[in-house]
Amino acid sequence: MMPKSQSFSRRQMLAAGAVAAAATSQPVKAALPIAQATRDAVPADFRITNKRIRQSVMGWCFNPMPVPELIKHCADIGLEAIEGIDPKFYPEAKKQGLKISLVGSHGFATGPVDTANHEMCVAKLKSSIDTAVEFGAPSVITFTGMTVKGMADATAEKNCLDCWKQVIDYATEKKIVLVLEHLNSRDDSHPMKGHPGYFGDDVERCIDLVKRMDSPYFKLLFDVYHVQIMNGDVIRRIQNYHSFIGHYHTAGNPGRKELDETQEINYPAVMKAILATGYDLFVAQEFIPTWDDPILALRHSAMVCDV
């Protein structure tokens, strides 16, 4: 223990540090801004400039905004791509200079976990692969579907694999990646904020399924929002599993809202972690706007991720 005569109070130590800093020839740097930028921090005319993250947007989040209007805003903001819109709007998106980052297929509720859905899932996945080829999209989304009451996990996993194996050769031939999305089953406040009963709600299980498919054309769709809710440790999981990840989604947690100061995920750090893995495909904004100006919200999230 330090002798009493040599002890300092916390206040004295802080004061001494301030004096020392003032005496140095280098000015004291101001505190860095918080990662979750506020609404006021985004310029009304912000446009993506760094472009290290190839940003896309999930169109359904902006309903009921007309899709052509959203497409024009995305192009103005400097987003590279769009997804989650009716394919009938793909030509307009391409005309405005946007790429299609992901093509939909079967829904998350009626997936291959149930063999009764296999014929439908296979048909929709193959059709979506054809659409992806036509419009130059790199990926098609797939899901596990909802848990079947009384079905053992091992059986459910086998059912999923058996279904995807009926499609993977076609995906490989066409060079289109199937991406399995992990979803959270915890949030029951809104039909698109969480999916109670979803079988693929554990990212470790989804990674295991990807590994068992053992194909460069079958990967994980790593939704940062869903992973944060169900498993957490987001950056370490990105580092550990990056070779199995084929697509990313974003949203603020809690609430699947803007990437602002009211949510808990440090998105600039997450984006830098993604870049550090060498990932060079798309990161899609999939938050549900709560601000009165949804396009300003999109500009904001684009700015936060433009690291």
C-alpha cells in the first residue's frame, strides 16, 4: 500500500493529468463521436463516398413507398444495389444503375424442414436461380422454415439438407449462391421483427447446415440484427465464420429500426470487421424506418456503414 503522504485522491490524479496534457506541445484530441450517429449528424444530401462496403437495401422495409420512388432515392444516395422487391421492378432498378443483390424464393414459413414443402421449394429456388442469372444477381435466399411439432431436430436438419441437395447442382451450374438466412425467434412484437417457431434460429445450427452442404454455392446470410438477438458476439462470429458467409443484412436492435443512438450495435465496428475478412459482396440495409422521413433514415444508415 502506498504511504499516506504519497497517496493521491482520484480528483488530484485527474487534475494532474489535465495539467500535463496542457503542457505538451500536442493539443488534446476531442473525444471521438459515438458510433451510433444521431439523426442530426446526417446531411440532408448525404451520398456514399467511400464505397468500401457495397451497400444495398431491402425494399419491403419501405412499404408503402412506391418501388420506383425508392429506386430513385437509392441511386441518389449512392447505394449500389437493391433487393426484396417484386422482380417486375428489376428492369427499372437496372435502368437507374442499381444491381440486384439478392433474389427471393420460397418464404421463411414454408421451408424445407417439412418434406411436404420440398417440391414447392425446389421449384421456387430453381426459378429464382434463373431470375438471378437473367439480372446478374449473385445470390438467391433460402430458409429452413418453421419447426414441425413433434419432429426431432436431426430429422428436421436432414429434411432441409435433402431439399437443398436437389437444387445445389443447378445453382453450381448457374454459378448462383444459395444463402440460408438465420432469423430470431425471440421477438414476437411484430411479424417482421422476429419469427417465433423458426427452426433456423440458432446461427451455430445454420453454420453447421452450411458446412454439411459442403459447397461454395451454399452459404449463410448473416443478419447482424438477428444474430445479435439470438447469439450475440457478432464480430467474433464474423471473424470465425466469414468463409461460410455469402450475404449480410443490417438493422438496429432493439426494434429493427434505424442504426442510430437508440440501438446497441456498433455498426461502424461491424462494417470494419466485415472488411477485414476480405468480404467483397453486398451488405443490405434491412431496418424498418420509424422516422417521419424514411429516406433521411436510409441516408443515415448508409452514412453509418460507409466506413
